[in-house]
Amino acid sequence: MDHSIRLWYLGTDKLQERIRDSMTLKGQANFRKELADDCQSGRTIQIHYPIAINTDLHNDYVDCVRFLGHYVVSKGSDMSVVVFRFGSFGEEFYKIRPKLQVDTSALQLVRMDLPDSDIWFIKFDIDPLNRWIVSGNKMGQLCFWDLTEGLPGVNMNVTVKIAECCIRQICFGANGRIMVAVADDYSVTRLERILEGEDIPPYCKSAGLSSVNGPSAKRAKRRSRKQGRKRNSDSGSSENILAVQQVHRPRFTINIFRRMVFSGTLPCSALPPILKFSFEAMTTGSNDFYYSNKYEDDEYEYRHVHVTKEVAKLIPKNRLMSETEWRSLGIQQSPGWVHYMIHGPERHVLLFRRPLPNKQNIAGKPTGQAQVGVR
């Protein structure tokens, strides 16, 4: 079990030159040779040795690391988020070290508790203004730590429940006011921070939030302010949060919610939706299929197809399916895709691949079915 955290140094002249080139050349059709370490081989620059390694901060897998100024914030599957810096007490953090001299010491500044997060792949994020650390957990909660007064406390300042399943990833917008959270129920939830006394943004009013001044809305505001004052005495924050829209799959339901108190615990499900509309996903009969984006390597392009439990019962357990078989289930794909890997029935996912066009032309005919692995 690798629970190490490693730091690589990117400050050499060669690396800085390649980083500048990558920003200058982006958007061009092919600039692999310009960024390569060796123009003839086309290989990218490789950094083999980190300047710092530490294995004492977490005792389980580390699945997310972010920089916070000169400090590092890491989250592991041991239900904790740690703020630390490499090096011993009183020692510089960023400094050039001799080759092969790896620093293994780290100074832990604070360890924050993140309950219900003992599973792999739960990503946290820090807003661009370094004011909040936000992470999800497997209970569908967003957990907020306040950074406005320095280092965060051990316990979270705010929790907001937006789903009934695990929240996998969180991302802030460039200005730090908009946040997006992705959950296991195929939902994408957008939340926006609104300062006390600010007007609701025009795009929310056009979506139906202009009716927020009605009698029921005024009562909700009074309750929100009361809860906000109660929380503000603890967290020192007077900000509100607005869940603008929630997109659900497979029905792609979008909900526009009223304002939510950012400094209190208030579930989105408890707020009446102001606008709700939906449209169907790609379906065949009563079964839904969800197609991932295509990705590729040097020889193949790949795609995942997620199926419902009912369809998963019809999939052969110990063998690959022919094109006729998976098309009979209702899966719709262009010609050339091959079912190439077996997953357990509990995964409800099928893996497909097909040769890239240039590889297919070289071979003269499509690559036949091959069982790459069983998992």
C-alpha cells in the first residue's frame, strides 16, 4: 500500500523553457518535437527523482494533493486532510538540493477530520482566493473549512448535503464564487457563493429566482438569517450559498433552488425547486445506456458503456460478447468497436475499443477480438 507523498522540482532552466514553449505552442496541430527532450526520438522530458518523500502523514492511500501557498494539503483514505510542509522545523521549504539527496522529513501543521471518506477517489479543492477547503464524502455532504483567519481547525466549519451518495470531485471556478460537485448518482451540482446583502445574479432571476420576494420566500429568508447568525458566531463567516442548478442523469433533471445559508447546514433537498425540467437520455426500450467520452493510446481508441442492473443480468459472465450480442442489448455504436475486457457483474460497465484509423489501414483489416484481461 503506497501512502507516500512526493515532491518533484520543476525549476531547472530546461524544464522552465519547455513549460513556456507548451504555453506558446498550445493550439497548434502538432508540437511534440518542440517539447521533446530529444527531437529525434520525440521523447518527453522525464524527471526520475523527487526532492522530497514522506510516508508518515497518512496510513492509507493518498488520492488528492493541492498546494496552499508554501504549504501542501493532502487527503487520504484514512478519513483525514493534512496541511503540512516538507522539511524540518525552521528549515526552508523550497530549495534546490543536490541530486539523489531526498528529504524525508515533514512538519504537520494541522490534521482535519473528514468523516465517511474511507473510500478511494474523493477529491477536494481549494478556491483560487485560498479562503475555503471543500471536500465531499460518501454520505453526499460537502464539508467546508474556513481559511480566512489562517490555518483551518480540526473540525469543519460548514456541511451542506446535496446528494444521497458519494461526492467524488469538486472544482471551483476561476473567481472562486462558483463551485461544481460531481456525485455517484450521475449528478452535477453547481453552487454559487453570494455575499450578505448582494443582489441575486441576473441569470438566476431570469431562471425564476425573481419570485424570491414572495411571502414564503421572506419566511425562508428569515429562517436562513437566523441560522446564519447562529453559525456566524462560530465560523466568523456571513456568506450565503446559492445552489443554481442540479443536473441528474439518466433523466438530466435540472433544478433551480433558492438561496442557502453558506455558514449553516441546510440540505438542498429541503428547498423547494423554482424551476425543473428534464429530457430523456439515450434509451432503448426500458434500458438506459451511458456512453463515456472516447480516449486513445498509440494503437486503439477506447470507450466505456455503463448499463443498468437489468441489462447487467443479461451480460455473459465469463466471456466477451460479439458485436451481434451487444447490439441485441440495445447498445448503439458505430462499426468497428469490439468488447475487449470482462468486468465483474457488479460493475455494470462494458469496455470497448477499436483500432485507430491509421493503424487499421496499416494492418489491412480490423483487429479481431482479443481478451486482454479479466477483472
